[in-house]
Amino acid sequence: MARAKITSVRGVKDILPEESPRWQRVEALARETFARYGYSEIRVPIFERTELFARSIGEETDIVNKEMYTFDDKGGESLTLRPEATASMCRAYVQHALYSQPGVAKLFCIGPMFRYERPQAGRLRQFHQIDAEAFGSEDPSVDAEVIVMLADFLSAAGLKDLSLQVNNLGDAECRPAYSRALKEYLREAAQGLGPEVKERAGRNPLRFLDSKDPDHQAIIARAPTIDRYWNPACRAHLDAVCDRLKGAGIRYEVNPRLVRGLDYYCLTVFEVTSSHLGAQNAVCGGGRYDGLVEELGGPPTPAIGFAIGMERLLQLTGGDSGESAGPPAALDAFIVPLGGIAAAEAFALAGELRRGGLRVDLSFGGGSMKSQMRRAGRSGARFVLVLGDDEIAKGTVTLRDMRESRQEELPRAEILSKLSSGV
RNA sequence: GUGGGUGUAGCUCAGCGGUUAGAGCGCCGGGUUGUGGCCCCGGAGGUCGGGGGUUCAAAUCCCCUCACUCACCCCA
């Protein structure tokens, strides 16, 4: 009898009716908040040419090396499900010449991302991000505004116990010097570690600072930090950002060991973490990427943005257990037909009431009065409309108030106005 | 890709070598010729994740495998 069940793919989740209202609330809050800062929504495709991600995120990153969902379409072209949104937004910015519009282009995008990783707490293969990007200004005030908007949104979402860390990764002038110094230090310090670790430390030394391995912590703690290598411009940029943040009353911490996993970041980077999330504790990460737009064939365009992890954010609101909020949308009325003729009448009545703006459901499949009333009770509707032979003969409907356990018989023509007036 | 934990009803779990595998919740029906919730009664629902082995006998012990989960790498 039962055929083999087809289950969802590893690392992806259904968002069930009882939880989707929470998603909608968060998305609405993001739209409202970002609009107050002058941001407009852009919706970009969830797949792009593989080349786009390879070129923007960086050939040496884990995302490009091992985490992309890449496939050839029927025309033989290599496409990839987006692992992040920034690259697509830059592509769209260039493709549609949004740089020719005046001022800073402020865009946001909400949707699913895909990375082929082993799932764990707070990490899925399909996950969702709220992404905001500001193109066209290198003013540190824009950096600060982006962070203030983020903080505004997170606090409106009700998140507490968050930690905001800020750093400056340097520019084309001072970063290479730091990178060299760190590489040299690691060559010595990482002697006793495995070949794989040493190889990685040599190829991308900054990323080593991100390691959680307890054995690495001592090495990281003694490693040179970038703050000693900042040139005056970078230092001034960070100071200006911090100044604005202080002015806005934002609590933050400068962490000279904060790095990001994508190659395109420069200057300002930041991360928001929570202590209530487990190992994957970043709710949001972001930073400046002044070279990326040009790299993708656009004019030299400074830009900065961030990505918020929706699943992680939602895990921090309303508790993990999640109060089940009952039916998705409370019904105004539930119709119980008794008998075969009544079914057609009930169907028509439901239509009238719905066109009148009410939320109405009805009992399908017949059954005894008792079982249909049970359905009515569980529907959560305040009012039940009973439509049986008696009522049809008289042209009436029995209106029962489920909360008060009272009922009255009304002419059918009066039902809509009666319910619309809210009892 | 690597390591640990867990897989028994829709859900949460008990049973851990011995007749036909259980509970609570949920679901369906009945207790009222046309009235929900509370209560009472009844019912449906399980290849005990899958495969192999040990044994007179396996949900229970062993091996393999798959899934879920947590952690590493890395990131939202």
C-alpha cells in the first residue's frame, strides 16, 4: 500500500504554516526599517553564471572551492545557485547602469541562498538572508549608517545580548604588508600543526585568525594584529566610523582579529554575534568592497553592505520552541451544512460572505452535527453558521457565538451585515 | 570531507534477549432526532530507519549502511 516516501533534500527545511507568520513579520520589519533609510528592494535571480561567483567571491575561498551548487544547463552553460546575494546585486547594478542615477544607490534583497555544507545548528544548505548594500560612496558615514540601520533593525526585531565587532582590513597599500607579516609569523608558529592547516595558513593567512581549534588559540593570541599596520587613511576611516557609531549610541567593540571569509572585503568589516546560538553564532556579517563593482566590469564604485541570516535571527526571537499561535489567520465564521441540499447553500453563502470581506471556512464532507460542530470549534472561528433543512425552508441561518455559547436564528439576508458589524 | 550522539505510532517517549510492541498527546467515531470545548467509551495508525549476522528466540546483542543531530573546516 504505502509507496516509498520522498523526503526533502538534506539540509533544507519546510517553513510550515505555523511558523510562516514569524517570517512574514521579520521581512515586513526589514522592509519598513530599510525604507526609512532610503533603501529600495531589488529581486535578483537565485542562479547566475558560475563565473560571477568565482570572480567576485574569490577562487581561494571555501565557498567557491567546495560549497557551490553548480550544474550545467541544457545549453551546456555552467550555472550556480547563489551562495550569497552581493555578487548578483553588483552584477545587476552594473548591468542596469544604476551608477548613472544620482546619489548613493541603496538596495536590499531578501531570499534563499545555497551552500553545499554539512548541516549543523544554524547552518543549512538552503538558508535565507536579508541583504542590504549601498553603492557609490566611500564616505565612512555610509559605513556607519549601514551599521546603525542594522542595529535599528535588530533591536526592532527584539534581539538582545548581541555583540557587534568592527575592524578595518586595510586597503591595497597596508593590507599586503600585514598579510606578509602574518604569513611569516605563521610559518614559524604553525610548525607543529598538520600539513593541511599549514597549507591553508600559507595560502590565506588572514583566515587562520578565524579558527576555533583550541590548539590554534594561543598562536592566534600572539599573532601580529592589523592595527599596527594601518596607514593614516585606514586609521582615519575607522576612527570616523567609530565616531558616528558612538554618536548614535551604538555599542561596539573594535576587534583587530576580525576577518571575513570572502575575498572582496576591504577597509570596514563587521559582524554581529549572539551567545545564544551555538557554534555558528554570527547573525550578521558585512563589510566594504570597494573593488568589486569594477572587477565585474563596472566603473570604479565603492560599496558596503551586510547580510543577516534569517534562520539564525528567527532562532533568537520567540524562543526555539516557538509558541504555536493556532490557526494562521483567525476566521470570522465557519459554516456547518446539514444534509445534501444544505451543502450547495453553504457553498453559496460562503462565497457571499467572502466577497463581503469576511474570512470564512466551511465544513466539507458532511458528518453528524456533533462531528461538524467539533470541526467548527477547532477552526477557531468566533461564529458558526448552521444551515439545515429548517433554516433553508425558512430562509434563515442559525448564528452561534462560540465564545458565549449563545445562538439566534436570523434571516439569511442579514448575516453579512450582522457579522460585518462585529456582532 | 572528518569525528561524536540519536533513530520504536502524526508528535514526545517507554520497552533493552522470551507469547499478538506500549503510554500520553493528536486524529476519527460514539455517549444527544440538529450543537463544539470538559468528561466517559471505542477505533484507526508501526517493514521497531534499511540490510546482513549471532541465537531455539532480536525492537533488544554484533557488523554494515542510510537518515537526523551536534561539532570541526568555514560561514548567515
